[in-house]
Amino acid sequence: MRRFVTVLITILVVLFAVFIIQNAQAVPLRFTFWSTEIPLALLMILCAAVGFLVGIFAFSIKRKNTTKPSSSTTQTPPPKSEETESTAT
């Protein structure tokens, strides 16, 4: 299994290197009053990272809203009957 993971990681690194080499051309990036040129591969990686972070943030908000009920809404155990109390003494 460890060898499989090593081979898989090696393949992914090689594919990532090919992706970067093929998308090395600079593209203009304009955001409001700011403008620069960055490699296309870097721009795509940044966009994917931002999307990943937004997804994690949205999932954490959804999960926070669907947490377990608070202790004030939990049911209390039923009171002990008189028979149980008399046999305990």
C-alpha cells in the first residue's frame, strides 16, 4: 500500500510540473485599481485555493448551524417511582 501511495504522489507531482510548464505565460491580472502580470498557472492555483477556502468556510458555517441541541432542550429522566425508593431503603 505504501508503494502505491508513493507512485501516486510521484505521478501527481509530474502532472503538476507539466501543468506549470505548459501554463508559464504571463497574463494580466486587474483587480479594482491594482494591476499586475502573473503566470497563468499561478493564477489558476490561487483561484483554486481561494475556492477551497471558501468551501471550507461555508461547510463550517453549515455545520455550526446544525450542531447538537443545547443542554436546556435535552429531556430529563423520569422521576423515580415510590416503589423504587422504598425498596432502596
